[in-house]
Amino acid sequence: MHDFIDVGLSQQLRRAYAICKKDIRIYYLKSPVIVLGILFPTFMFAAFLVGRDLDPPYLMSSLTTITIFFTSTAVVPLIVPWETRSRTLERLVSSPISIRTMILGDVLASFLFGLLFSLVPLTIGLALGVKILDAPVFLTGIMMASFCFSSLAAVLSTPPTDVPANVMMLSTLVKFPLLFISGVFVPIEKLPSWGVLGASTSPLTYFADLARYSITGVAYYPILLDFAILASFSILFLEASVRLHERNMSKRM
Amino acid sequence: MDAAIKASDLTKFYGEICAIDHLAFEVESGEIFGFLGPNGAGKTTTIRILTGVIKPDLGSASIMSYDILKEPLKAKQVMGILPEMANAYIDLTAWQNLMFLGELYGVSATLRHRRAEALLKKFGLYERKGQLVRGFSKGMRQRLLICMALINEPEILFLDEPTGGLDVQSARLIRDMLQELNQSGITIFLTTHNMEEANQLCNRVAIINNGRIIALNRPEKLRAFSKKLQSVEVAFDKPVDSGSLKLPGVVQVKEMGDKVRLYTEDPNSLLLRMVEYAQANGLKFVTLNFLAPSLEDVFVTLTSPQEV
């Protein structure tokens, strides 16, 4: 944290924003990425809704969770390996920004991407007549979840490789188990005690709980606890990614 | 003069391999300092440590009095950098690349625009400023990278092989620009394989081999370094057996096309013997040159395994 404050917090935040804009231009404003962001939640919604007797409010809360999780974690893990391979990373690292600034810029771009595409399940749900009972909690939850999952993705980008496929594999190995233990598909109260224990270790659980509360009025955990744990996971992931990147940066060169 | 760069006892290991071994040198403000060495000698590792990309295992370095380990961001703020094998963002335009780098250095929008325009014009890229870098040639990319290194108006410029693999025109343009930049007061730390380039540009050069500096001096002083590298180049009006030119005092005889180069520690005595040899064999001189050693000769001699 010393470096970050040393040359001015506001300067470093501005430089993080510059990295965010660069990421959006290069990695996010691509047709396949945008199409994925729209089609993925749409098809997920259709797959779960058509021919099944699922409650649309519960479905909307689950699919909003899945959408934010997958969109926020889709691109960030690949940015550093891509930049290592395309030989732009050394130029970036040798400029007057800390690793923290660099990671914050990447996370910020991913956060905005997750936020934008959370509108897709939201729009579909509203079109199906689902009502949001507590909009402030829902919107705050979406923002915190998007930031938290983006920070998790930054951790996934830390292995010192320049092969994006290697990071993709690791990313998949982490993301899918995390999804299935999180009470997204099955309400937490219906899980066995070991399932509840497992779910409590996943950040998705707490946003899924918030989303459920916002739409159905029912929550498993106290709402403030959900927020506090999402915030704690965000700090933990961000710190871990900064330290791992600092440790691994020389191995990438 | 004040030292722009101070390196003291710099040491870096990659596993059990010592990439640089207790390097110590100073670069004065306003000079062009050449850092020469064969592949794997430790040039890039040194430049990466000095630019704060990697940390040394031992030792310290300061850039314009900022300790690169304790105040890396302040040190980086005064540098311009062209890393070896670096690339601009190919999915951004030349202009967007410059704007991005300017933002990373905290250059205001007005200054960024003014400097980017001036740099692109100077390096002959202004007409292509709106094109994606993907479509640029190697020479254009390299010129853009130098523009990017200059967007913050640095006090020190680190250039790792700036003309490597470029066509003659691009290389010459870059060399001219480096001289111009140096005249405007910028200190330049340059690594190159091109001995002629180092000879033309650098005030001083350090030769590094196996992670250690084996020579550090002005190019002319280094050229005079080894007496045995002095030579006499001769061509006669008739072909001669080069073996017969192994006259007393000649260390080595080398055929160079239609000429023969005789290496000696005492060129004056050799010249007299050459005249006697020509008269005795009825030969006339077509060429007779006394050659001081080139920087390349010094480099090869110093970095060849038998010298280590």
C-alpha cells in the first residue's frame, strides 16, 4: 500500500482509470465478448425456464448471480497472460504505476462489464413480471458482487504464464465448483449441513442471498452480514492478487 | 557532473545462475552511456532492474537520486523506457497508445495532445496517427515506442536495442533523434549489439560479460586498449602467399578479400619490414593502411572465452 499512497492516491486512481479504459477498448469492446455477455444470460434464462416449473423470482435471483459471476470473471484472468504474450506488459510495469494500480484498473473494467450485463437478466425478469421488492439492496448487492467477482478473477490471473489457455483451465476449475456449492441452484435452507458449510465459503452465496431477499423478501443470512462478507471477500481477493502478482511479476519477464 | 544513474553491487540470480554479479557503475547526467555485451551477458537484466521491472537479490540503484527499490514510482516518473522486444498495443491506434502512456505518467490532457502531435510529426508517423498499430511495420512500431518513451519528457531514456532488426533508414532516423535528444540534455542509457552505433553515439561504454563489467571507458580509449589489436592492411599489385607475410612482429595474418591484414603490437617496425618485403619480391603497394582496433575488435577480444 506504501507505493500507492506515496505518489498520490488520486494520481494512482486516475492511472487505474486509464488502464480500465485501455482494457475496455482492447478486451471488452469486441463483438464476441459483447455477444457472450448478452447471449449467455438469455440462453441460461431460457434453459431454466422453458419446460420447468421454476419460480420466476427465484430464477431471476439465481440467474442474476450466475450472469454477474461469469461476466465479471470472464476476461480479467486472461489480460495479464495476453499482455505478457503480446509483449506490452513490460512497458506497463515499467511506467510509474504500482502493481496495485494495474490490478485495480483491470478489476474496474471487469466491474463495469459485470454491471452492464447484469441488466440482461434484470430486463428479462422484469419483462416476465418479476418485481424487485428492495431495489437499493439489489443494486448495492450487484455492485459489490461485481467488484468481488472481478477481484476473484484478478487472483485467477496470477499464475506466471503467457498461455491464456492455462489460465482458462484454472479459471474453470475454480469457477464451476464455486458455483455449485453456492446455493444458487438450490436454496441454502434446503442443503444438508455440510452443504451449508460449503456454501458459506463461497462469495456467490452471499450475493445469491441478497438477490433472493431483494426479489422474494426471504434471506438465509442477515442482509448486513451478506454485505460485510462480500466486502471482506473483495478486500481479501484484491490483496491476494496484488501480492501474488508482485511475487510472480519477475517470472513473467 | 551529478550521476544520473548509480548502480552499486547489483546482483541477480535466476535459480542457481548468476545473471549479474556485483555490478557497479555510474552514468553522468547528460551522457549517452552504452551497455554492450553478448547475448545472455546480463544487459537486459540490468536494464530491468534499473527501470524497476525486477528487483535485484543484492545491491542498490538510484535514478536521479531516487532509490529504485525504495521510491520506484518517483524514479520511474523521470524515465522514458524502450524495453527490448516491447510492443505497442496493436489494437489501439498510434494516437491512443500515446494518450494511454501519457495518462500513465500523469501528463495533462493539453500537454499530452501537444507532445503527441509533435512527437508523431518528428518521427514521421503523424499521417498514420489514426491507424491501428496492427498495420504498422517493425520500423514504424519502433518509432512509435520511442514516441511513447518520450511522452513524459523524461530526464533519462533507457533504450534496450533500439535499432535491432530495423531497416537502414529507420535505424538512422532513430540514431539521429537520439543525438538530438541528448543534445537537449536527456541522459541516455543504451544497450546495443551494433558496435558502430555505440562508437558513434556513446560518450562512454561498458562491456559486460557473464554478468560482470569487464571494461568501462570512452570508445576511443577502449579502441586503444589492446596493442595486439593494431593492424596493417596491405594489398599488392600481384597475388602473394599470405603465409610469406608472417614477418617478425606479426601476431596474426588474415586474408580479407584481395587484401591481407597483419596484426602486430609494433606497426612502425612492421611498416619498414613490409617495404623491405615488397622490394625483395618486386611488388608494388596498391593499398597500405594502418588500422587502429575497432570497438568490435575490442568487444570480441574481451568477450571471447579465452579472455575470461
